[in-house]
Amino acid sequence: MEFKSLTPYGEALKLASGLSIHGRSEYIPAAESSGLYCAEDVTSPHDFPEIDRSAVDGIALRFEDSLSASRSNPVTLTVIGQVRIGDDPEFSIDRGECAVVFTGSPIPTGANAVVMMEDAFIDGKIASIYKQVKKFQNISRSGEDLRAGDIIVRSGQRIMPWHIPAFIETGVEKVHVFRSELGILSTGTELVEGVVKNSSAPMLKALASNLGLRSVFYGNVADEKGEILSKINEMKSDIIIITGGSGPSSQDLVHDIIEENGKIVFHGVRMKPGRTTGLGIINGKPIFMISGLPVAALIAFENIIEPAIRSWFGMGSKVRRTKKGFLTRSIFNNENMRMFVRVRMFEEDGKMMIDPMRTTGSGVINSVISADGYLVIEENSEGYPEGAEVEIIEIGDCL
Amino acid sequence: MEFKSLTPYGEALKLASGLSIHGRSEYIPAAESSGLYCAEDVTSPHDFPEIDRSAVDGIALRFEDSLSASRSNPVTLTVIGQVRIGDDPEFSIDRGECAVVFTGSPIPTGANAVVMMEDAFIDGKIASIYKQVKKFQNISRSGEDLRAGDIIVRSGQRIMPWHIPAFIETGVEKVHVFRSELGILSTGTELVEGVVKNSSAPMLKALASNLGLRSVFYGNVADEKGEILSKINEMKSDIIIITGGSGPSSQDLVHDIIEENGKIVFHGVRMKPGRTTGLGIINGKPIFMISGLPVAALIAFENIIEPAIRSWFGMGSKVRRTKKGFLTRSIFNNENMRMFVRVRMFEEDGKMMIDPMRTTGSGVINSVISADGYLVIEENSEGYPEGAEVEIIEIGDCL
């Protein structure tokens, strides 16, 4: 009733990441793409700006006319027109002439600089210029921002709110994003009977959504081989997670179902929590087996499932914030397992202290909601003595 | 055509944050609350676990019976039953007796410890115990995880995926979250005529969504006082952002509309980009004025609007990652403005170098999409020489 052998964490991750898995992707409106991950480079379709534009409200002129200008001795020019944003000016600016422009206005032919409005004074058709400007000063030159073909967002990068103006300004209407469906199936007769609540499935949906994936919960199914298999066959998902039934005992059926209908990549990992994590394949589709206990499910998602998905689709690895501090007590690893120890942090005498939390089973939710981070102790490490300086991974308001 | 005076950034932020603004909040299903911000503390309705449960698959017994147990000299006990998860066991365990339990099973009366399945062997009605256990070993004791009234998520905290199991396990069905509506109105005849694209409004919607807020785009409206005012009166939003028309010139109408129908809190801020940022109030509703240029709009949102909203609703301040490095060139602040300078970072000879980007107008989108962060130069600072060590705020895959 035990695992014959456990796969070291690093090897499990390598086996998972090394699979060649095809995800789903689609083209969606660029304006609604924030938070999703690009499935191919998004490039600027043309130079931006397409034409020279004024970067300020002011007076477009030939810079040579401004060279002697000062507040005590202004240069006066003839105002021959005004160029509003979106206009296509038909006049051109000669020496001694100028035009009123606004931020974003096209620069009329002939003009090669703009004096800011606060450095000029307009009285009817006469503009007094108080300040000299250099060639092209206050002009956003065509193509200076982006050249046609320049990359706005790379494949695998997450689209952030500030990418959206770049899409819209350069005329990118649709972007190609990963939209694989993560299907979640929960096994356990106690879930079907309602004596135990399924708290892991909605957490997994939220985790998937933070990764820009679609997710569908396919329900709770009793610990019965035929029922589980027919549910798996029903699932249209690109990636499947099965919670519960992932252990090594005869009542844990998921391993056998996968073995009989596909193949096991690994099952049982030298990690704690998350020891019963496994991965198999049926009909080319990856099926993760994880514990139904929420803490074990969370650790398995963050440390096996998410890195594997990121690797399959060429998504960048997650940026994790780390912090250093000193252990309040010794912490041992006598099990030759990779330990994910939840910790609290506090400052004492100007030192950052790291306090490993005492927990029993991996279902202990308080250890997650009140932890500030976790300390990873590698398989081959015996742990750390009290006072040792360690680096922990911060948990926080950072997705 | 210039601002009479500009409000220092710190004062503008203080004026904005100090307002007393009422937001909208609602109760939503706990399972769907990830990413939103709590409007009140969420507490555990009762002790969790409610009863003593096994933390492992194993044998429930009286720990006293295990004291002499070893693999070479096992203790044998009579198996009097099995307790499945969700069962309500009717028997009790006396000395010499035991029961099979699973992770999450209630501990039958009389038992006070659990031996893990791998440390026992069952043959029919006889269990051989190979290992001694301490009192309450492998038992999750009632209330050990959370006591009734313990806080799961504090008011103002963002709900993360791992809070959801805590809600579900303790029976929290609904949570009270902030769901204010941010209404966005874009002014500019050039937008209405379609000669300029509105790239800021969809970015603002994405930024609002990352804050857990609802957002509605109320469209583009021409630079016409009556039209803008009637749109404002139509908006059902709790917070309004008006893009464009925020400047000091006579063509910039938003300031006057607010002054005539409400009051101005501040208008014009010593910051760059974002100088035309302002805030007013009509009928108790806050109305932010910001530039329609995307970079200025972004800087105004991140540095004025978002901190103000967080302060109004008691949401924690944003966790910003910072990094230190050395400037590749000098950067001056001769305008007595708070400067937000976009920078790139790279390593050279093991040193982190910070390279300020050269930009013209605040509409320059490349400076945002390819920046790694920004350097804030305070109003009263003259800037930094080449090689100076500075701390920058990282932009990245962190919401």
C-alpha cells in the first residue's frame, strides 16, 4: 500500500516539462487581451508614429527662425494656419511663417520644430516666439517609437494593461493567445455523497485563470473505475487534473485507470506536501493526479503543474519574489523529501526572522492563509539549524 | 494657457486620498471571489476541523497500546471496524482494539492516536502495529486549524486562490467584496471623428479589473461642454475618469465643467508625465481628469488614482518590487517636477546597470512596452550623475 519508489522532484519536473503537449490558442480582440499569454510574437504592422507629429501644444516653425528668440527680444512670425489632430495640412511653412499645432497634430511640410505654447504669444495673425528650439525639438518623428516589425509583446509573455495602447495605436486588432482548457475532475465517493466538501476544485480554477487558461470543473465522481474512465473520455480539455484517488493504495484508482488506458509518466514524488502527485497520458492528453487536500493540491499545482504548462507553451517562468532571513528554530528533513515548509516572517532587532509553522496533515489550511512564504528544503539537505540564514519564496499580493 | 500653479505630487495624493468616498460592495459566492478585495473581514464561522480527524491513512488506536511496538516485535490489536470519511462511528476503541481510518476520517471515541498504514499490517481482524506513536499523533485536532471567529482574510486584502479552500472548508458561502464601478469617459472631437484611436480607455479598463473593480466605458464625446456634462450626469459609476480635455487651455473643458457643477480638489500636478492630472467632485462623486495620451494616463492611474482608491476603501497599498543599480548616464530634473523616468536594466561586469530611456512626448508607447521599470526623481531633487546608485520600481509580470 506504499509507492514502490518515489521520483525525485527535479526528475518529475523534467519528465513533465519534457513532454510535447499541444495546447489551444485563439485570436482575440487586442483591447480585451490583458492578463493572457501570447502564443506568438505581436509585432507592429507599421512605423509608429506613421508621420511626424507634435509632442506638445505649440507653434510649428522652422527652427532657424527661433535662433535669436528670447523673452526680452522675441521673434515675430506670421501665423498661416492651425493644424488639428487628424488634419492633413495643405499649406507649408516657409521662413517667417508658423502654424498652431496641438499634441498629436501632424507637422506641416517645411516646419522642423515646435515651440511650446507657454514660450510664445499669439495676437491675431502674429506669433511672438520667446525661446529658441533645436531641430526636431518637440516633434515625435515618424517611426521613432516603433518600426514596422518591431516586437510589442513576445510569444509566451503575459499581456499587461500597458501593452494594449501599443496594440491599438499601431493597428493590431487581434492577438494570438493561449487559451487551453484545464479540465478538473474530482474523485471521491465522500464528495459525491456530500459528506466532504470539494474545496480544491474552485481553487484550481482560480489558479488556472491566473495563468490565462480556461477551466472547466467536470464534477465529482465516485471511486469507481468505469465512472472515472467514462468521465475522462467525456472531457474536452487539453489538460486534465484529477483530484483525489492519487495515492498508492488499492482504493486509489486513478493510477490503474491511466496505466490500463494510456501510460504513466511518473507517480509519487519526493516532495511534501504533494507526495502522491503523478502524471499520465491518455490519447496524447496529459492527466495530472493530485491529492484532493487543498494544501497538497496547491503545492503540486505551483511546483509541478504550472511549471510544466509554462514549459509546454513556451511561457516565461514565473517571477517569484524571495526574501532572506534567519530561522527562529531548527528544521529537519529526515525523510529525503523536498519539503515545502510554510513560514511566517517578522522583524526582530532589525533582523528578518523566519518562523517555520507547525503543521500536521497537508489539509491544514491555516498554514496557507496565514503564511508569508515558504522555505524549500531540497531532498538531499538535512535541514537547517536555528539561526541559519535562509531564502524563502514570498507568498503575497503578486500573481 | 498655462496652469496658474501646479500642486506638488505628494500634496495631490494627500488631497485625493483624504476624501471620504463611498464605494459599492456586494456579497458574492466565495468560490468565485479570487482576485477581488474584501470589504470586511472574513472569519471562520466555527472551529475547524469541527471534530478530531485522522491526518493520514492508518490505524486509530490508544497510543498506550503502541508503546512497546517495533518492527521486530509488533503489537497485535483487534480490528473492530473501519471509519470512512463522513462516517459517524458508533463503536468506541478500548485497550487492545483499533479501527482502520483514512485521511479525514473522524477519530472514533476512545482512540487518541493514529499509526500510519505503512507502519502496520492487517490480516483479517488482526492488526500488527510496527511503530510507537505519541498521544494525538497523526490526528488533526478539532479547532487546531482555525477557531470560530478567526480571520481568514482581512478587510481590504486581496483574495488569493488559496483562500478559497479555507472559505469552503469552514462553511463561508459568500464573501463581501468591493465592486465599485469605474466609469471611463473619453473626450476629444478627434476621437469622435475617428481620426485618432482611443487607446487609453481599454488600458484603464484592464487596470481597473486588476484592482478588482468593475469598469464601464461610456464612449467618446466631442469637446462640447453640454455633451460632456450630460454624459457625466448619465454615468452610474462610483468613480469617474475623464480622459482628454484635462489641460489648462481654453479648449480643455473638463476643469470648467467640474468647477461650474461641483468643485475642483486639485488640477495640474508637479509630475511628468501626468502634469494635467486633476480631481474634482460633482454630487459627491470623484472625477479624475487625466491626459488621453496612454503613458500619461498610465502614470496618473498608477500614482494618483490607484493609491487614492486603495485609501478610500482601506485596501492595502500595492506591493511594488524595487531594484538597485547604477545609472548609465546622468539624468537631470530642472523642472521642479516629480519625474517618472522609464529605464531599461542590464548586467555589466556583474553590476546592475540602469539605463534611462530617451523619450519625447508622453504618448511614446515604446518607452512603456520595453521598459523594465521606472526611476522616480522627486520634485526637490536635481537628478543624479552618471554612475549614481539608484533604486527603481520594477515593471513586470506582477499585478
